[in-house]
Amino acid sequence: MNQSQELFDRAKKLIPGGVNSPVRAFRSVGGSPFFTKKASGCRLTTADDQELIDYVCTWGPAIHGHDHPVIREAVADALAQGTSFGTPGPAEVEMAELIVDIVPSVEKVRMCNSGTEATMSSIRLARGFTGRSKIIKFAGCYHGHVDSLLVKAGSGALTLGNPDSAGIPESFAKETIVLPYNDLEAVQDAFSQSPDDIAAIIVEPYPANCGLILPEDGYLEGLRKACTDNGTVLIFDEVMTGFRLGIGGVQERTGITPDLTAMGKIIGGGLPVGAFGGKTEIMDFLAPLGPVYQAGTLSGNPLAMAAGIASLRMLKDNPPYEHLNRLGKLLSTGINEVANQKGIALQVPQTGSMFCLFFSQNPVMNFEQALASEVDSFKKIFQSCLANGIYLPPSPYETCFISASHGEDEISKTIEQVALALS
């Protein structure tokens, strides 16, 4: 028996499903997961010493590659001073200054411990600021395992949500309106039906938890206008896209300014972290200044702050975005050409260092179309690539990431392996 299988068998006796996050169990692609014992640059090394070119990149944070020496040194220096203080620390101030300087919409920021905490706190803050209870989210956008956000659409295009997980009371879900992405008419209908009740719209500006879906021209601008016209808080969930598609995220690329932004992943440099920030008038509703309570024992942890500061400073001082976008286009174009040559209906949406594979005849513009794509071909590609040294996300509905440590050799090998898998 190989080491990964032995570890998985042991884990299943002690950890639900043998994993600490469901997608790691490989249920969507079949087989048992491998266990990683180390990572460096753009490669993972499994417990069985297989080396894999990694397109998961810790689900986004590893934009510089794994075990970057600058980040490692920053963590080591912070570790020498202690692991946690329970008081304010200098690194928290430096991190706040960096985020406010980088992210267009953020005037003040509060650190937390995960992207889930960031979105949860943003929703609570929007409700406290507006005095309203309902929120709008979009089908296919995942904002962490927050009760009011882990909600699926009902049977109609405009509907109050239904719980998407056991353990969420229907009364919670009824405060969430779930709409199709890329449909501004549905947004207008929601405001017409609940003109004074909607506290916030929360959106992944580029949905990346159901594959990768890009907004139609004018869509994000339409959300901004709808929120402005109705006194509603616009929340961009940039946990994935923030600092990755450009140092200021989607809002920098598009020039669209949300009221609040949820952040995470890259700002932790690989350590657990989250943050949310926005307009001063909204952020000052947070305790201890205002009535909206939010707290965290390890918020602003000095090790996470050190790693995140190192990560952000590298992005500022030596931006990798031109390199990342070039590799992203090279890979998506190469895979598309292979699919076209073989007569296979395959879409490869790509922006910067993010891409995915949809086995669909037409471009995928919303969650319903993503679910309609054919998944067996993805499973085949996943297993073939894994056997030949390429690690794609173990789900047809996840986004792939490229790091600054990837190069043209890795891209070429990946295109070759996808071509073999499609044969």
C-alpha cells in the first residue's frame, strides 16, 4: 500500500471523510487523495515521492509559488519574537497601511482569520449599517460556509433561498435572495419587490468557485448603480481575485468601487488570514467604535501578518502580473487549440493567472450553464494528468491557478498532457 492510501485510511477513522475540507477527498473525480509532504516553487511532492506541477496553489494564496524564501525568512524573523500576543502589534498597522494603499475601495480595514470570517463580518456590518435584513447573492458564488450565504436558489429566477446544507434553519435562508449571475434584470426585479429591505449585494466579481465565469460588459457597473440608487451596500468578495489579477484586484482592473471588500488568501502568504475593509463611514460601525460586534483571538496574528506583508511587498516591488497573464494566455490558447484539433467542445475561460476547463459547446456565463457542462471528460483529464505529474483541482467546478514560479516549460508539459488525456 502506498503512503497516501495508508494515511487516508488512518485519517478516515479520525476525521470526517478523512479530510479537513471536503473537496480534498476527491469525491468529484474518483479515487483517493494524495497527501503532500512538501512543496517548493510550482511543485508538490507527495508522501510517495511523486512530483507534481501544481495548479491549485493552496487554492490561490501561493501566487509567488510554494515556500518562497522571502516569505519563509519573514515568518522565521517573526517567530523569533513570539507566535501570538493577544495585544495589538506593529505588523497589524503595517498590514493595514499596505491594504489601504493598494485596494482602491478600502479606507479602513479589520483583520480576521479566514475568507469566511471576512464575508460573514461584511454581511453583518452591512446589515448593521443599513438597518436592513435581506441580502442578494448569486447562484454559483461561494462566500465561505456562512449560514446566510450557504444558500441555493429556489425554483424561480427570483426567489428566496433554500438552505444548501443541513444545519441551516430555513428562516436564515429566507433573508437571502439568490439570483442568476450576469442578469441585471433579475437584480432590478429584486429591488422592485423589496425596495427598502436589501442591506447588501455580495458578489464574487469574477465567480471562481464554480469554474471561472466572467462578467458581461456593463454587469458589474449595473450592480454598482443598483446599490447606489437603493442605498444598498455593494460587497466585492475578492478573497480569490484580490491581489491576484492585479495588485488592486478586480476593482482596480475595472474601476468599479465597492463599499466593502472581503479579502484573504494572498494577504496571508500561505498562513490563515482574512480581512474586510471599505468606506470609513461603514467601517466605523464596528466595535469598539460602533454597535456591530466582531472579534477574533488570533486576528492580526504576527506570523500571518509577517507572511502577508512579505507577499504584498513583493507584489508591489516586482509585479508578476505580466508574466502570469502571458502564461495564462499561453496555456488557455494551447489547450483550446488541442481541443479544436480533436473536435472536442471545450471552453477555457482565462483571466490573468486564473483559468478553468468547461466541456461545453458555448461560453459559460452563469451557474446553470456551468452545471450543464459535461464532467466525465474533466475526470478523465484530471486522472490522466495526475498520473503524469500535473495536479489540477480535484473538481470540475474549481478554478486553476498559476504562480510566478511557473514557467513556459511547465505550461508546455501541461498542454502535452492534456492533449494525451483528450486522445
